[in-house]
Amino acid sequence: MISALSDHKWRLPEAAFHLLLHIWNSGLQVREAFPVSLVLRILLRLGADPSVLTTMGWTADVNGRNKAIDMETRAIAIYRLVALLTASAR
């Protein structure tokens, strides 16, 4: 799952993203699409402020934060995250 959101310069993340979209858009029954804990880890890796997540009542593991991500990579990863969350929720 995280591979599909990784750096856009590599082909594997793009392939993983399209594969996951295809699976969820095909109508196949998937047991668990996106655990909340995974979404929280991804948000932290993308630079979300842990205090905002805590304010929302979510437990945020600040150890999961990565070093700074450039704006272009972050924008692509956020687009992919929203697209995958939308597809998995259908």
C-alpha cells in the first residue's frame, strides 16, 4: 500500500497505485481496504502535524515521521492517497 504512494520517479509506485485502483474499481470484494492506522502512518510520513491528529482524537505515532518531503512528491502522494481511499470506500 505504501509503495503506491512512494516517490513518483520510480515505476513500482505508479504500477502499485494503478493495480490497487484497478482492484478496487473492479468491484472485487476486498476484506480490509485501508486500516485507519495505515492512513495515520501515511499522513505522518507526508508531514502531518501529530498535534493536529491528536486534536482529532487519533493516536499518532510520531516515530513514523520522515524527514521533509518536497512539495511535488507530497502533492502526488496526497492525490494517490485520496484516490485510493475513494476507490476502496466504494
